[in-house]
Amino acid sequence: MADMNERIAILGGGPAGLSAGMYLEQKGYHDYTIFEREDHVGGKCHSPEFKGRRYEMGAIMGVPSYYAVHDVEEFCGITHDGPKLNRNYKDGKGKVIDPFDPKKNPLKVPRLLKMRNQMKEFGEILSTKYKGYDVNGHRGVAQGRYEGDAVTPEREHVEGENPNLKDLALPFREFCKKNGVELVEDVWIGPFTAFGYGYFDEIPAAYVLKYLDFQTTMNFVNVNLWTWKDGTQSIWEHLNSKLEHGARLNSDITKVERRNGKVLITVNGEVEEFDKVIITSPLQYMADYFDATPEEKDHFSKIEYERYDVLAFTTKPEEHPEISYYIFDNMDEKRYGHLMVYYNRWRDDDAQMLTTYALRTHTGDPEIDYGTCREMVLGDLKVMGNPAEKVHLEKDWYYFPHVDSETYASGWYDEVEAIQGSLNTFYAGEVMSFGDMDETAEYSRELVERFF
């Protein structure tokens, strides 16, 4: 029987940590503490202010299938009240194009028709051959089974055997080729690679499809998007203020020891005692301050991550873009380091901030250093006809922690899930599900249901 009086520490005040606090509270736990190293909550939902309006340096938008984010909205009494987003496309030379309109691309009509047919086929394949592909988390996939919550408002628990799910360990490009639907990459690449999650020749299909399940992808395609007037960070600021115990900011944790059934956390030089700890901060660095076991060290040393850079800039009014632009030519892995997308959040104000996004890593190639990538992006903006007059803020994120296909197929997730709760320690956050705000929050919900 659960002990509602347990003292629970939550490491990290991003979507995963704050959601864990909310779900614990809703379940009847009230003695929890959320530790956040920064002076603000939200993690990569980071929305600074410029001239009275907030812009996005991290997460930008949501979709109606973000059910955990909707839980937070209902808990806080808020809604998605931000500007309506839309986008256009440019080629690598800065020419405005419409890559999906057959009338504007007569030479590509056969490819576009084939892509549309493959899209329909892909939806059927996912719902039948790969039944269970879209449940939250990765338990059982490498073993050919699914276990978790369905992607529905009710999130009913589902589980079953499906040997075909083992295919999800393949890189997404191989997965699509295996199923004869290679052209669906043209659709999935916008909300995946452009959003910093890597390239389809390197990332296991499981990550692509648990984030971009078919209904979520269709929401992106149809521009059925949610935004928040005060930015995605405001979701988590509202939640933090609504919780019984908001995050303790500026918490510098230097040591965590687990002994005698307790968890001892040294924070800002003082030792505090807890009964359990939920880690939502990067597991890759757990051994730097935890008394990590050999098993923990071994598993978490295999985590990889993307280097995803964001610049916030302004232009001269006459060079301000009228809309956001995607540059598909630069989403190819051969063009890593180049500008993939730039966002105009406030289209009614040509003095407002714009943001650029670029990836500077690709498996098998040397990492592009930050400064070089920055100059490439600024050069690309000139090519696009929207040069930066001034860069105001820059972020090089620790982004999208994941494991490679071989590690995924070997059962990494099942091995980590098997040690959940050992030494009163629970693992959550991005790598346990996927690195977007809804998947991480959803995983925290299910973790609380499973173990508390």
C-alpha cells in the first residue's frame, strides 16, 4: 500500500519534473520537493521577452494530441491563446517555393502523387502491422511487444505482443524502405529534423513515430497548431505557481547518496533527506553527482544527444520576413550546420524577434563547432533575403537525448525499466520517452501511475 507521507525529491523543473509534481499531488502525495538548477522553470520551453512580447528559444507549439499538456492547462485554468502560426518554404537559394502543390511543380507530379499514396498506405501500416507503435515510452518494443497508454484523451492502458515492433529499432530511413514508403520522409522531415531531432539515416524509427504518430503528424501537416500568447514557458510557469510546492530555483545539487533506504541530497551545501527521488534531469550526467551503480553508469553512458542551436535576431524593417520559412534543401544530412527553419512568431510587428534553428551534428561526420555553425546560419539568412541586423540571444541546447539503433535493439529500455525503483530511484525525463514537452509530461504521468 502506498505511503502518501513519503518525502519525494524531483530533480528538474522542466515539463517532466513539474508534471511529476502535479500528478503526484493529484494522486494524494503532498510532501514533494522539485529542485531546479536555473533561476526559472520550463527547461527547453524558454520564452524570453522582447518589446513587451515573448518569443521562443526552445519549444514553439503544440497540437491537439498533446493530451498531457492539456492536463496541465486544465489543472491551471489556462488555454492555448497564442498567435496563429503558418509557414512558407524556400529553396537553398532563397526562392519561395511550394513543394507540395502539383500545379506549381508539374515535373514533380508523379512523385507527389506517389507520396500521397504512400502516406495513406503508411497510416494503414502503422495501425495494423505496427499496432502499439504509438504508446508512450519504449517498454517492450525491442522484444516485440507494447505496454503503455494509448494516444487518446483517455489514455487507456494497452498491451500486447507484436513481433513487428522490433523493426522500430531500425533507422527511420531503413524502416520506411522496408515498408515501401520512402517518400513519407518528405512529410515527416519538417516537424522532425527541422525541430532538431536528427536525421532519418541515423535515428531509430521508434523515436520518430512515438513523437510523430500519424495523428500528430497530420496536425502538423494541416497546421492545426497550439501556441500560447506568453510562450510555451508560460505553461510551466502557471503550473509551477499552481502547485502546492513550486520548484526551488537556483538549487545546486552536488551530491546524491542512497543508503539505509533513504536518499540524501546535498543542495547548496546542505544535506536533505528523502524517501524517493525522481530524476528528470539528464541521465547522461547522473554519475557526475550520484553514487551511481555500475549498471547505471553503463546504461547512461550510452546516451547520445543532438547539438541544436537557436539564434534570436532582429532585421531592418524592410528585410523582415512576412512569415516563417522552412528550407528543405538544408534538412539533408549533407547540409548539417545550415539554417533549416526560421520563425516569425508575431507577424503583425516587423520589429519583433525572429529565431533560427540549426543542427551541427550527424553520425559519422565531425561535429561542427558552435562559432562555425553560427556564421553558416547568418550567411544563410543573407541568402534568404532576411539578414540579421542584430543577434540578441543565443542558445546551444543539450537536445534530444537518445540511444542508437544497435543499443535500442539490444533492449536498453527494458533493462533500464527493470531497475526503476531500485535504491528508491526513478528515471524520467526526455530519454525515457522523447524530447518534446508532451511526451516527457506523459511519461511522468504514467510513472506516477505505475510506481506511486
